[in-house]
Amino acid sequence: MGMCGGASAGTASWIDQELAGCKFADVRLGKRFKILVERLSEGIGESIPMACQDWAGTKAAYRFFSNDRVSETEILSGHFQATRERFQATPGTVLVLHDTTECSFQREKKEAIGVTTLSYGGKGKDGRPRLHTTCGILLHSSLVVTLEGLPLGLAAVKAWTRKKFKGCNALKKKINPTRVPIEEKESVRWLENLRQSTALLNAPERCVHVGDRESDIYELFCEAQRIGTHFLVRTCVDRLAGNGMHTIADEMSEVRVKGLHHIEVRDSKGDRSEAVLEIRYRRIRVLPPIGKQQRYPATTLYVIYAHERGTPKGRERIEWKLITDLPVTSRAEAIEKLTWYATRWKIETFHKILKSGCKAEDSKLRTAERLLRLLAVFCVLSWRIFWMTMVNRSASSAPASAVFTTIERQLLDHLVPDRETDRARKKSLSSYLTKLARLGGYLARASDPPPGNIVMWRGLSRFTDIELGFNVAQLVGN
């Protein structure tokens, strides 16, 4: 398929484009990698044996993932290059969304993968709380999206287990965490991805790096300003401000409400309602933590507070505190930054596709190194599914030929006949993506929102099987 999988010439074209920048130590590894991506794209969510279909292909896949000469950086290098090309073809500001997710695996020998968390759950036979060990891999991703929400691709990925940072929590119990050098903490991943993604895109002034409260790191503020890029972070630390005798919260308490912003939200049941946000903003001189004031300078930033009026039912009250180096001097600029931050959930959607769509956590590979290589492949496929979903919303009028081959369009026309209301947009990309989603259970009623990722990958999986059967029938007929 021109964009989503299958053994047609269209599939080869998008895979060739996405993997063109990959460079392996051996040419044969590059060929094996391409075949592996084709197989896994045809069987998204399936196990490696199911996707490869035979023992020879399965054994070759296991050898690839076990090969010490293959790194996840090499696997993703082609995708990174393609992301840069899509970025260069996109004018204006883009958002680089950063977030961390945890991929958990059930293993008897947890040391082969590494431990992510230790927690107490349930009780043993002696009645004492039972210590539960979770093994897995932590993945920190940086996703480039347009202001309209179209994901252009990943710009950086860092994966690790806790073996490398063992003892960090014990260290923080002995001394103030703010005095621990950033290089000795897991939060250094935020700085590393900031640098890597900015260097890849090579236009720091066009990038706004967006993170949740985990990214509220003073070193990140300084590093972003050093390399000439921008950031928008949800803050959780009430930092020292001004002359150091008060905090940001103290200054913001003096700021009057400068405007209202109406947004549509959903509660835990999915019911929609309107929330009214009171907006305050101010330019503030922010100081580094006391233990780091000799290493880092004070900096002037803009702080935005958005608090929901009243107490909503069925959900938590919206209360955002954002900090950015970008100027915020009007209500319109404050709303713009709030809108940008609201886009951050897309990185969580990407991780959901990785774990629920590609079923990354169902893999039975035994070691962390093998799983890291598999996750790198799944990152490319997850982005592709996400792109397919979002392009339907942001570029719906594009020609269908940009994604689907002629045969694929004919198959979709046969499988999902046009409705009377669809005839006017029959040849558009949106119409064929909607047909693909309908194969996955999307009802396409007039009141329904655009199809989401779940129905899209269900439709993709089903259509891949149908297309395979069609190709086999063509071969038999000939």
C-alpha cells in the first residue's frame, strides 16, 4: 500500500523512502532490514513468526535482532533523515513534543532486560506486603508535529533500562536532588533529546520544544537558550524569582486576570462541555536552584497561568502553569501558547499506538538489546499509522494517488461502496482513508468525528489481508 503496508509496489516506495538514509555495517543487513520492515508492516500487531509466515523468515528476523553489529540508532537513522526532509518542506514553526513511556515485559529472569520499578502489591502467605518487580525499557521520544497536528516524524529517541542509573534514587535520599548534577540523573535524557532533535532539524529558531512537568528542568532552559531554540514547559517547581527573596507564585499572585479563553473538554465518560479559563501572564526574572547558582545564570522567561472557573463535574479542574522563553505580551499570544501545549497529548497517542497497535509489550524477545532493536522498528511503523490518521484531518483534500495505488483504490471502491453523500469527494484522500477506517469498524455517520488510530490500524490490518488474497488470486489466475 502506498502508505500503510502490503506487498505492492506502493509499499516498497514508502519503505524505500523512509529507509533510504539507513547505513549498516554490512549491505546484507540493510537488505534484511528492509524485508523485515515490509513483513512487520504487513502484520502490524502480530508476533514475529506470524508476520514472517515461515521458519526461514522468522529465523532471519531473530538473527537481525540478536546482531550486535546493529544498533537502534542505525535502524532509526533513515527515519530521522526523512523527518528532516519533511520538516524542510514544511514552512513556519513546528512543535517538538517530548515524553517518556515505559514498556513492561513479563519475564522470569528480569536481569536480562532490567528493572523499571519496584512496588508493593498484594500479600504473601505470611500476610506481609509482597514486593513486585517490573522489568522493562524506558523510551524517551521526541516527535515533530506541525501546528495543525500532522506528525512529521521522530527527531530523537533514547531508550534505556535502570541498570545504568542504579543507585540514583538512593543518592537523592542523602542529598538535596537539586544539588545532584544533571549528568548523574535520568532527567539528562531531556537535554540529550533537545540537542539531538535541534541538531537534526538544523533550524533551531523554528522549533518549540514542548514538555510536561517532568521537563521542568532549569538546565533545559539554559541549554535551549544556548543553542538558540525555544521551549514551552508545564512547570511544577515554584522557582525563586526577581531578587531571590520571593518565588514565581508570589509574583503571579499579584497579576490580575488578563482575559478568558473558552475551550471544549470531555469528562471521564466522554461527554463534552465548555470550560472557561482565566488567563494571567507575566515576564519574570527566574533564578536557578540555590545549589546551582554558581553554574547557571538567571534568565528572563514568560509565565502563563490558566485556571478554570468553577468546579467541573466528572473530571479534574484545568490548572496549567506554563513557562517559556517566547514572548507573551497579549491575550492572543497566551492563548497561542496554551493551544500549542494542548498538542502535547499527541506524543502520548504515538506511544499508545506503539504499545497497543504494534503490541510492543507482547514481544517474547529475551534481552533488552533485542527488544531495543524491535522497538526502533515499531517506532517507524507507529509513526506511519499516526501520520495516516492525522493527514486525514490536516490534508484531507490531497489526491488519493499520493497514498494509494490504483489497484488499492479500486479494491477499496469495491469493498466499501460510496454513499450518496460521498460522491462529491470520491477522489479525495480523505474519502479513501475513511473507507479504510470503515473496514476497521468506523461507522462514518454525519455526527462522527474523523476516524482515530484504533479503527485505522484495524482497517489497515484487514485490508492488508484482503490485498494479499487479491494478489494471490491474480497469480493463480495467470
